[in-house]
Amino acid sequence: MKPMTKSPLQIARAEYLPKIPTSLNGDVVLTKGADTQSVADQAEIKKLFPQTYGMPLLRFERGVKKSYPVKNVGVILSGGQAPGGHNVISGLFDGLQKLNPENKLYGFLGGPSGLVEHKYIELTKQIVAEYRNTGGFDIIGSGRTKLEEEWQFDKGAEICKKLNINAIVIIGGDDSNTNACVLAEYYLQKNTGIQVIGCPKTIDGDLKNEMIETSFGFDTACKVYAELIGNIQRDASSAKKYWHFIRLMGRSASHITLECALQSQPNICIISEEVEAKNMTLNNIVEDIVKVIVNRANFGLNFGTILIPEGLIEFIPAMKKLIAELNDLLANNEDFNSLLTDDVKRQYVKAMLTAESCQFFRDLPKGIASQLTLDRDPHGNVQVSLIETEKLLIEMVAKRLAQLKAQGEYKGKFATINHFFGYEGRCAIPSNFDANYCYSLGYTAALLISEGKTGYMSSISNLTAPAEEWIAGGVPITMMMNIERRNGVMKPVIQKALVKLDGEPFLFFSKHRNDWADENSNYIYPGPIQYFGPSAVCDQPTRTLLLEKGF
Ligand code: FBP
């Protein structure tokens, strides 16, 4: 037997032809909808974006043949990986080729810094072919450099001029698309002739609104995590000896955790947005968990699953205050950075905090306290993916159960295993949904560029219908904006979508969670993503999307 260079699935997947809306399957015509307004702070946003504010919604429909001007395009992958990024690029490449075979596509390397530092490659048919329907962002790499300063925009314009690039596509989350909008406005004001188009990416699922139904990657990542949770639940109910504390990625919003709960029906699932709304303390959360553990123990069930969103700690009021103080304290603090050991760092921090935060910091397990003082991300925020909240909860729950045992109120056994699922799903082979969605987003971006549009986000809607019935178009990015305080400064930004506590996905969950917590087994085992087979198995969108659309 020869060593393999590709798995059988990789080979089969390379041949997959993404499904696209029927309207894109031939010649198209662009129709304009109503003029738009930003979601809030209209007067301020209009003032900041005089050229791109208020543009109409756009939609592509079946039309007649038309010739399009030559366009050279540069594409950037920005931020964390999300399954389907390569298909956005394949769709963009194919769209550009179809609209005018002389069009060229360049990829800026390593994220937004590639544009500023003039690092790029030309994306050819052969290169793109290697990456069709694959996970990852390795075709050109990604990065978290923020594009927000004029000198960066000017450096970008310089390379675009040199390569004769007419448009830039930024594939990113809310922050990257905010920057795309600022860039579009700047290039228009400076008359550079460079268009900017955004594409909604992030596994976190928090870039969504009335017009953008979901961000790409959320579907695949949640399906991967839900499979793993289901497998753990089967193991838990077979071995009957462990409580599994499972932390799930998602930075601040709990969409991933909620979706995984809807798919797998764990015994306990914490939703950060609810914790904040109810003003819950860490102890309240621990008490809720303990109640379920004690009840199940009364039925002889000393096992179960608990889902924890990675952003949880930032939604607990006292922790939020502590983190805000730490963020300020650690921002460019040379003294702190020169300290050598964790112990010395903790002592230094304690001396600088307010009395209330200092007490809270002291009560935390040492490991967690140290993790809170780790390096911040480029936006100055704590890197929540590095904080092991699941271990914090295990420690606190164990303490409380020991007290109850001493009082004779708990007779069970508490053995635990902790997990963190994040990186396992970010580069997974995209599900059919994400493969089709991403390809359609890229293809639509090519159309928007060829139509001369700028400041738009590529949009595909009607996503709970079969792909053929999806609707392709463009949404002005200014429409999604409002003014928010970021790092102490009021800024125009795309509104981040948190879990809505009056939204159908959360309401469904809260209606059923008590049944999932009790002594009867209600686990669901979603199994691995299926790429080939019946549509009911292979093409289902997320439960979140289905519930939001009234299914
Ligand atoms: P994006 O918002 O850039 O898509 O990234 C999302 C995410 O996967 C979060 O869920 C997670 O907290 C973060 O990236 C981790 O980032 P990194 O891998 O850079 O540490």
C-alpha cells in the first residue's frame, strides 16, 4: 500500500459542485430596493459616512446577457478561521472568471497586514482548485491586524495602484467589516477608484441581523462540536461515572453553546446573556449546577454534561468589573510585563485593583487569576479562549458538593472531566450548507464588484430554503452600524448580535432545559457531518436558523 497524499473524503470533496441560487445560474440583473438607514445613531453615522450612507439594498435576479468591465480584485481573510473561507474565494474566483475572463484575483497574505505590507500572490485556477470545499484559511493565511489608520489605507491604495486592483474583498467578522466600511468610504472620498466589499465570517455567529441571516462557519463548527458532545453523552451514559464540563468557543456571544445545546440536549447549559440579564454571581451559577447534580445523584446518576460558553466570565458583573480594571492596568504597562513569575504578577495586580475587585481576584483559584493577567489581544481585550472557566466551575462545584455531603444533603460521587472545544471545529471541512453558502457569497461579491458597488456586504438570504431558492444581493454596511464605546472611545461599529432572550432559539431551550436536566435521558447524538446522502441528513441548516425562521 502506498502512503496517501489525500484522504478519500478530500478527493471526493474536491469534486463537489456547490449549489447556488438559481438566480445566479445564468445571466443576472441587479435590482435596487429601498434606501437604507443605520440601525441606530443615524445622524452621526451619516455624518461619518457621507458617501456610503443610505445606499439601497441590492438583489440579483435572472436577467439578460451583459458585458462587464475588467476588474482586478484583491481578497483578504481576516481574524479567526471559519469553515468555508476557501469556498468564498472559489466562488469569487469563478464569478470573476465568468463575468470577464480577463479579470484577475490576488490574495493578500496573512490577513489585513498583507495589504499594508504589500504581501500577495496571484490566485490562479490551479491554486484555487487545490482548496475547493476544504476547511482552513491556509490558501493565503489570515491575521488580526486592524485596518483602521489612514496610513494603512494609503499603503493599501499604493499596492492596488501598482497591481491595477479595482476592488478589495474583506472576509471577516463584525470588526473587520466595520473596517471594510471605513475603507470603502475613505477610498471613495479620496477618489481612488478602489471598491471594498465585505463577507460575513465568524464561527461565533454574532455577525447577523435583519439582513444577514448568519455568518459562515457557524453551521460547520457547531455541527462538529455537537457531534463531540453527543459522543461524550453516549460515553457518559455508558460509563456512568463522570460529569463532563465542556467549554465552547464563541468569544462573547453564546450562540455556539446554545446551538450545540439545541442539537445535543445536555443536562445543563449556561447562556452568558441570561447570566447577565439576571445579574447572576459566580455562586448563583454554581448553585444552579449543584442543584441538578444533587437531583441526579438522588436517582443514582452521577454523570452528566454541562455546556459553558467561553465568554461567560465577561458576563458575570463582578468579573466584568475586574476584567475592565485589569484591561486598563495591563494596557502598555511595561512594569507589569517585566515581572517574571506568576506569583509576583498576581501580587502586583492586587496592589493596583479597587478593594472590591481585589477581594474577588483573591478568591479566584490561582490558575484562573494568572490566566486573567495574560497578554491581551490586539484590541486590548482579555483572550477568553485562554481562560479555563470550566476548571473554575469544577473547583467551585466540588467545594459546594463537599459542604453538602458534610451536611448529609448529597450522597453522590463527583468525578469530572473538562473539555474545551474550539480549534477542533474552526477549520473543519465545511458542511454542505457552508460550502454552498460561502461559494454563493463569493460569487455574489464578484457580481457586486462588476456592478461597480462599494461599501456593501455580500448577502445570501432565505437560507432555510433549498440553496436553489436562496436570494443573492448586497446590504450597505452602514445599515448595520451604530455608535459604541470601544476602549474608552465612541466609535461607529457594526452591532454585535448577542443571544436574544426573547428570541425563539433561547425560548425553545428554556422551555425544555428542565426536561434535559432531570433523571430521564434526553440526550441527542447528532453524529458526524454527512456530506453525501439524503438531503434531510446532509443539508439541514442550524437549529438556530430554523427556529428563528419559525420552523
Ligand atoms: P473571529 O471573531 O475573528 O471569527 O474569531 C472567533 C474566535 O474563534 C473566537 O471564538 C475565539 O475566542 C477567538 O477566535 C480565538 O482567537 P485566536 O485563535 O486568535 O486565539
